[in-house]
Amino acid sequence: METTKRLTILLIVAILATSPIQAAEQSKAKLSNTLLASCLVKITCDPVVLPLSFETIEYLLYSSGVGGKAAREALDISPDQVHDLFMIEYVHELTSKSAPKSSKGRSSGFEEGMDEYEYARMMEAEMERPMMGPSTRSSRGGRGSSRRTRRTPQTARTITTSALPTDEKTYLFSLHIELSDEFKPAAEEFMDALLLNLRNALGSTFDEHRQKLRKQVEIADEEAHRAEYDLREQQDRLRTISGSRILDRNKILVNIEGLRNDMQKIEMEQASEQVLVEATANEIAQIQEKMQKEIDKDTVTRELEQLLVLQERNLQNVEKLHKNGSASSGDLAEAQQKLARSRIELAQRREQLSKSAGGNRIESLNSQLAGFSINTTQNRMKLKNYKAQLAEAEELLSKTDDYELLSLKVDIAKQNLQETILWRDRMSRQIRMIQPPTVTVIGGD
């Protein structure tokens, strides 16, 4: 049993030892054994995410993270030698609107609206412009002298395709790989690694940009919640101050002026009525004084008053006798009748004298005094109500400053909320609409 275990262990160790050798042999056997490779590469990207140009694409292909890494992985050579391994030729005159064709079937290269002379001047300026790229770089380690000469592109055009959902731009260029005999015959592997590293570099930049947009969406969402909370708080304070009313300074001032005018009218009316009341009271007092004088100097009235006094004394004597039993009930009743008749005669005489002295006027004047009293009571109630309204209006006026300030803050909070919502929606829509960059190989050998 123990021997079987040892044999199994030895077998596993042997398999593990031979696996790397077999894998290396298989990898070596799978080499394309090519020194030449070429293809047409199409790069499509959103300029907002990555503002590419043919110069930046060239820099990227010769960079240590793309070309250098591919040289190290596929050819097992130093990244410094990547400049001697391939060259790039850019496609000319490729736009979404194709230019007029020449008799040889090629694009004539004229811009829309340009004549032949203008186009020639543009081409000369383009050819004279120094080409930035690996051809102008200094050599490393003395290897710059062995670098091949690349053909300089005449024009580097951006293809804008109207069918894309966003403002994407497309770049077309041909990639030519030519390895010397001193390198591993893996031109196709090198080309695949080069394009894979290019895809990864562009994709990494796209992922960073999208992550940045997502972070902006989170910030915008936080700002929207904060703006909404601030708006609700300001609105609550505004309702508390105003009592759910619109405090318009001009309207309140007009209302205060109207209340004060009404109060002034009532006060003037009260002062006028007070003068009338005093005059009426004086007139009544004068009439009463005149009546009393007429009564005092009237002889008949004095005799009736004396007769009334005698009748009162007579009634008192009869009552005493009636209590003693000396006078009958008839005698008492007769004494009472005489007293009553004397009072009536005295009252009639006085009334007659009062009418002759203006007594009828007193009744009318008393009626006017009663009307003045009613008006005074009503005006006092109105004045009290107006004073209460005026105090309320003045209190609202004192709150108008805070109301106007809060109204301004509410408007600003609304604007902030609207801006943050628009910002959040714009960022969210941009995340949904942006497309990742694509690197497509066309006609690879």
C-alpha cells in the first residue's frame, strides 16, 4: 500500500516536471513563423472620452505600455527596439461624404468648395509641417541608427459617421510589420499583441472616464437631495412667517394707507357728531330752562300746587281718622280722588306751559341724541376693528423684509435644485450614451 502511494507521488512529480517543457514546445510549435504582417486598423472612439488624433495614436502604438509590451511578450526583445519593428500609413481622404473620384478611380482629394489651387496650397503646407512621432525621437542605447524610415502621411483625416448614436470619430490606418532574421518569426503574434494592448489601453481610459461620470452622478444626486432639503426648509420658514399668504410690500402699504384714511374719516365723523351732541344738549337745556321759568311765573300753576298740597294734607288727616274709625272708607276714597285730580290738573297745566315754551322740540332733540349715540357706538366698533387690522398689517409689514429675503432664497433653492437635477440627468444620459472605443482589424494577414 505504501509502495503504491510512493509510485503515485513520483508519477505526479514527473508529470509536473514535463508539463512546462511540453507547453513550451507546443507554444513554439504554434508560432506563425512569419516575419511580415499587415492589416488595416479602424479605431472608433468618442472624442469626449478620448480626444484622439493620428499623432496620439502613433505615440500610443510606440509607447512602452502598448508597443513595448507587445515586443517583450511576443518577441522576447527589449521595448527599446519597438521603433524598428513596424510602420504606420494613414488612409487619405476618407470622410463620411466621399470626395470626387479621379479618372484613375482614386479620390481627387479636393475639399468641398475648394478649387485646385487652394487644395495644392493646403497639401504643400501639410507636407511641410514636421511630423511628430517616433521618427523625431532620440535613440536609446545607440539603436536609433538602425530604425527604418516610415512614409510620412500627407493628410490625416477624421472620418465622422452620421449613423453613430453619438459624436464618435473613426480613424483608419494601415499597420505594416516587418521583422528581420534576428527576431523571432512571430510577426502575426506581435501584431495581435500590439492591437490587444492598444484595445486594453483605450478600454482602460474609457473605464476611467465612465467611472468619473458615475462619481459625478453620485455627487449630483447628493447635491440634488441637499438642494431639495434646503428648498423644503426655506418653504416651511416662508409659510411660517407669512401665514401661507403672499406678503406684497406695495399691497400692504396700500392697505395700511386705506385703513388709516378710514380711521381718520371715522374720527372726524365722531368729532363732528360730538359737536352736534353738545349743541343739541345745550338746546334741550335752554328749552327746559325756559319751560321752568314759564311754570314758575304762572299763577294758575302756583294755585294748583297749593291745592295739591292741601289735598295731600287732607288725605293724611282722613287716613288717620279712618284708622281711628272716625272716618268711613268713602271719605278716604273721596280724599284720594281729590288728590289725584289735583295732580292731573297740575300736570296738564305744566304740559300746556311746556308746549307753549317749546316742549315739542325737546322730543325731537332727544331722538337726535339717541341717533348720535347709536352712531357713536358703531363708529367706536369700526374704529376698534380698523385698529386691529392696522396692527396686523403693520406686523405683516415688519415681516416683509424676512419674507422677501426668504422668497429670494426659495428662488435660488429652486434654481439650484433644477440645475442639480439637470446635471444629474445629463451625466446619467451621458453614461448611457457613450460608447467604448473599438479597435477593429480589417484584412489582417
